[in-house]
Amino acid sequence: MYILALGHGAIIPVGQNPPAYVTTRGINVPQNIASIFYERAASQGALPIVRFKEGKGPYRDTSWADFARMVNELAFGLASLGLESKTSAAIFSPTSHLWVAADMAIISNGAFSIPLYPTCSDADAEFILNNSEAQFLFVANESLLKRSLAIRENLPNLKKVVLMAAPSRGRSLSDLNLSDEDRALVIGLEELQELGRQFKEEKPELIKERIAATGLEDLATVIYTSGTTGTPKGAMITHGNIAAILEDLKVIIPVGAADVYLAYLPLSHVFERICGEFYCIQSGGVYSFAEGIEHMAKNLAEVQPTMVLVVPRVLERIYNKVKAGIDASPKNKKALAQWAINVGKEMLQCRSNAQEPSLMLRAKHYVATRLVLTKIK
């Protein structure tokens, strides 16, 4: 299992000249993120790409073929409503498979996506949407829809708001208490897909043409800081920036179609976005989604991932939970656990120094693993 950690203050490099970087390394980088996605979908059609829960049900999978079809319909739907290449659309949502679908639909148009943290203030959301000149806004649920509509009069560029999840309690969009003006602005995800299917019949090659016209130097996304240091600031990230990093990740963490990711970090952040979403698209693994950080332990057991992205705070929470369990144990069990951990540290030190562990250490480690370490894992 790979655990890729991002330390405090770490920055993912974005490079200066992606095509030259790729050429000097002798690497054949695909033209852009959308072409990577559709090429992978064509080669792995029946295999799962996303694994997620709906409500309280069990995890379910969507295949590459079905997911790519959904993305393509959304992309055509956005185009039918006026999304052009080299313009922007925003995503206001927690991490989910629909977040990825919206992102890829935007990028498929040669446009660039603008992530918004679902916890950001209304003032920050308004600033980011205006600063990025976002014309379309995907929102996850009714709560974020309500917040978005509350500031819509201050968003002169906004053409449509796409509600990604169906309204709760079996209601439809028409059941929501919206003004006529707001109702004209809002469209549901399935309605957008239907528009896309109709528009594809009129211009079947449009999305392919837009993907083909998108180069490594074009923007894929603008990711804004969280606003903790003042007004949010947008980092402009190109397809070439991302492609170059993905090529390096393949060397560092060689994963493939059989691997399973578990996502819980915000896709609004560059770490989960590139090392999770885009790396999964390139490598072909199954991108699974946790129900939330508070459900991580349960979801880890359900999904059995081979790769998890973590930040220091998450590792600290895991450590504190394990330590609290040990500290609350009876005296003899606590002593046994501490002995096993110390043996594990000895073995780790031995392996780190490329030394062959002694017969005694191997025996102790076998006992420690059987009695304690396997349970901690």
C-alpha cells in the first residue's frame, strides 16, 4: 500500500516550459488531460474507474465506458449552453465522483476549471467566481445552491448553475422554492446530460475538435488559495504542468489498473487534484471516495485501498487514536504493545540500514507481528 504524504508548506512544482521538459527527458506526454482521460477510457472500458456510496447503501462502481459517456454528455451540454474554449467554469462541492465528472466535462471543452472549497465564505466564493470570470457553476447540493443564489446578483459573468445531486426527499428542481429568475438560472445534472445528447447530434465532432485544439501550454485549472493569508490568490496551472508531474509520479509510485485509491482530501486542493484525480486518470486505477474523514477507518476496511494520500494532520489523528487505545489497555497488554512496537522499530532500523536482521530479531518480530502489529495495522 502506498501512502503519499504532503507536508506543511509543500508545493507541487509546476515547471516553466512543459513541452521542452518532456522533450529533454525523452518522454512522450499525451497532448492534454482530456486526451489522457478518453484514451484510458477507450482501453479500459469495462473496468471500474470510480467507486462511491449513495446514501447509506454499499459501495458501487461505474465503469470507464459509462463514466466517459457521462462526461462527454456533460461536456456537450455545457457547450450547448455557451461554454467556449479558454473560458472558465467553477465547481463548488465536496470531493466526490461527480466532482471529477464536472471537472473532466469542463476540461473536455478546452476550458479550465475553478475549484471552490465548500467551506469557503460567501465573500471568498464571490471573489473567486468574479476574479476567474467563471460562466458556469457546478454545486453539489441544495445548501451550496442556496448560498450561490444568494450572491448571484454580484456575479455578472454567471450563465448557469448546475445542481449535481438531485434535491432531497424525492423532490425535483420544480419543487424547490425558487424565484422565476433563479429557476431560469439553475439546471439539473440529468437535464444537462440530455441537452448534451441532443447537441451531440447537431455537432458530433465538437468536443473532439476542442480536445485536439488544446495544447500543453493551455490552462487546465486555476486553483485559489484558501484565503487564510488574505484575499484568495489563483495559481494558473497548465496541461503541461500537470502532465510533467504525472510522468514523474509514474517513476516514484508505479501503480496501475489493479490499484485502488481512497480519496477524502479536498479536490479543491492541488495535492488531491493532481496526485489523486489526474494520476488515477493517467494510471487507470479505481478512484474510490470516502464518506468523509470521520468515516475513514470504516471506509478503509470496506475499500481496501492500495494507495491513500495523507497530510500530517491525518497521520497525527491515526497515531493519537492508536496510542489512546494502547494507553487505555490493562497494564500487561500495554506493556506487550510497547514491546512489540519497539521490536518493530528495531526491524525498521535494520532494514533502513540495509542490514540482515539477526535470527533473534526475526523471531521476536514474528511474535510481535502475530500478537500486536497485525492488529494495529
